[in-house]
Amino acid sequence: METLNLKNFKCRACESEELSLVLNLGIQPLANNLLRHEDLYKAEPKYPLRQVVCNHCHMVQIVDTIPPTILFEEYLYFSSYSDTMLAHAKKCTQRYQEEMGLNSQSFVVEIASNDGYLLKNFVAQGIPVLGVEPAHNIAKVARQIGVETTEKFFGCQTAEEIVTQKGKADLILGNNVLAHAPDIHDFIKGIQILIKDQGRCVIEFPYLVDLVEKLEFDTIYHEHVYYFSLFALKGVYEANGLEVNRCERVAIHGGSLRVFTSKKGAHPVEKSVEEILKLEEKIGVNTIDYYADFSKRVGELKEKTVQFIRNLRAEGKRVAAYGASAKSTTLLNFYGLGSGEIDFIVDRSPHKQNKFTPGTHIPIFSVDKLLKSQPDYTLLLTWNFAEEILLQQKEYSNKGGKFIIPVPDIKVV
């Protein structure tokens, strides 16, 4: 693997200057920077997207980051438009309430609480909550459904403000947010400040092992600064006064890891932690060699997929896509698939409809266009919700439409 000599760049976890290139996805637009029609004629901001692994602590991260205020203060991803996410959230809240004995005297904080899709379940049970959500447009929606939300980025300062105003938390939740925080030490130290002595923190994130082994390269974009193994993350927790005491692998988002932490000694360390660490050691996650052929495999998948779609077009087939997601931006731009190959994209969220995809400028419509237009094939860019989408679009399939699932290999269903 190529060892990079990056001027003024150090590993964000351990400050080592020795890093190796894992994958170079080229120059990419911001993943959620959907365009209006008038934007198509303006210069579009684009940035390098390079993933590296630290040779010392083995934290996988991107090199080129964008200030969070640019990425998140106005955001287009609303969790409530996914039935899968709503069901996942409800199941989790019921479980945590029962296991942790949460009641009207408890206090639950969710970091990156989005539109209240999760916390509303606690509110319905009379459990006090606070959402921490920097995106004004999304926080507004959460408050409209009765979820108290503060518009801030999370870190030590925000944690101290919450403690002063509301006290410490019995439970802190963070789904798909830890990877978004460039200063990971400030983020985790904030958790240590906010959590009660016997409190719990539960963080979920897409798991590095699934990313590498299932070729989920399209989950790499500028919002995701980190790609966590337990081995690398455990050390950051411990450096900030927290202890990992339970780990669970979950299927959502193509494979995620759910990590339970608390203050050291507050709860017993369960065998699941050692099991995950042993798995990672066995497959070599904490070695540079583990990442050696990832780039090659991604390149082969790219060549195979692009040729497959171009062959369809040469045969006169019409090809559309489903899901104007962040991962779709990475895949379409890296593959070089634009409006010449993909006629249009459909998406369930009205906040994305009547816009154009970043970089590739493919028009986005509501999902009913899939039936109205009935393209021969639809590239399923939100493959992580494939089961939900295939069920919703059964009529399209019954009329002869076929979906192309692009990860980890081309599959037509």
C-alpha cells in the first residue's frame, strides 16, 4: 500500500503522521448538495475524497474534510421517510426503556436527533428527552412533533451547557453521527461530561468490516470522516474516560456496530466486546495488509457495473435509479454515470424532489414516476433499504421492471 506524506495532516485519533492510502475516489461534490435548476449553470464545489488508514492506531478516516457548518446546518436527510428507520428506532427505544428502567424521572439525550423519529417514542412514554441537532430545518420539524431540540453541534461545550440547564443524562444515543465529528476526542469527551455515573451511551455506526468485505465504498463521502473498527475506536473511548462494555452487530445500513459505553467500572464488560476484538484480530483489521486489495476490488466492481449499464443502453433499454442519497453521489460520480446513462432518479423525500444530483445532474422526481415511466431497469442506489423498497415497488416489478442492486456485486431482481 502507498504510504502518504501529507503536509500538515496527522491522524485525528493519535496524531501519527504515518498513514497509508486505502481508496482514492477522485474529486467529488458534496454528497447532499442537491442542485436547483438555476444551479446547473454555476460552478459546483468539488473536493478530493481520499480514505486512509493510520499505520499506528489503525483508525480509518478521510483526508479532506469540509467544515461541519457547511455540511449540516441545512440538511436534506429526514429519517422519518424510511419505514425501516422508523421501525428500527421504535424497537430500540422499547428495548432501552425496558433494560434500563427508564421512566418519567429519567433523562435521554440523542445526538444528531434528526426529525425526532427516535425520541418521539420516548416522549410518548412520558420520558424526558432532548435532541441535539444542528440542522435548523430538521430541528424545526422535530419540535413540531413535540421533541425538544437544541440546534447545536455536539462536543464538550454543548455537553456542559446541557448539564448546567438540564442535568446529566441516564442514556445518550447517537445513530450514524460519530463518524461525522472531525474532532472525535471533543465529541467523546462531551459524552463523558454529559453522562451520569451509572448512565449508558449507545452509539451505532456503519461497521468498517462490512464496508471492506462487502465493498460498500459508496458509504465514503465527506460527511463521514471516520470508518470505525472496534479496535481503533476503543482506544479513543478509553483516552476520554469511557469504557466499552457491550457490542452488537446489526444489519441496518449494510452492517452496523452498536457500541455500549459508560464510565469506567459503572457496568460489567461483557464477552461480546472480546468476541468482536478477536474477530477483528483474526481477519487482520488492525493491520495495513487488510486494506491492500480493497481499492483493486472496488475498481473491478466499477468497471463491471459501468459496462453492464452501457450494454443495457446499447440494447435500447431505459435505465432509471432509486434513491438520491449521499451514497448515490459517491457511486454515480466515481462511476461517471450521469444523465446520459441514467434517465432520472426517484426519491420518497419531497425535500429532494425537483432537484438534480450533485456532480452528475440527474433530475430527481417522486417515486410515482417509476410507474408512470416504467423504465426497464432501476439502479437501486439506496441498496441498504432494498427489502423495504422492493416491497413498496412491487407493482413496478410486476409490470416487468427490474432492479439492479450494485453492492457488493451486480444483482438483478
